[in-house]
Amino acid sequence: MGHVVDAVEALAYMPKCEHVEALVGHVYGYRLRGGNYRVLFDWDGTIRIVEIQAVKKRDERTY
């Protein structure tokens, strides 16, 4: 889970955060890689508040 914590801490640098991908047609707005886990979150683009919706172990059903 250390990769997940490091990845979430990097969200402080949004929108210049590495390993973030916008999701199209998905309930969550963005995906962040953290090792074998994915952090699914929303971000409004202006305020430095990131709402984490889920942290899931990556598999064929993650997205």
C-alpha cells in the first residue's frame, strides 16, 4: 500500500501529477496508478480538493 500513499500524496501537484488519466464515460473522473492499485477520484480543476471515490486492486474489472 506504500505505492498508493505516495501516489495520493502526489495529487497535491494536480494537474501536473504523473500517472493520472482522465476516464471517459465512467462514474469516476480520473484514475491514478499506485503500484497494483488504482485510485479513482474526482477533481473539479480549480480548488485543491481531491475527492477519492475508491481504491481498488487492479484486475480485469477495475474500470
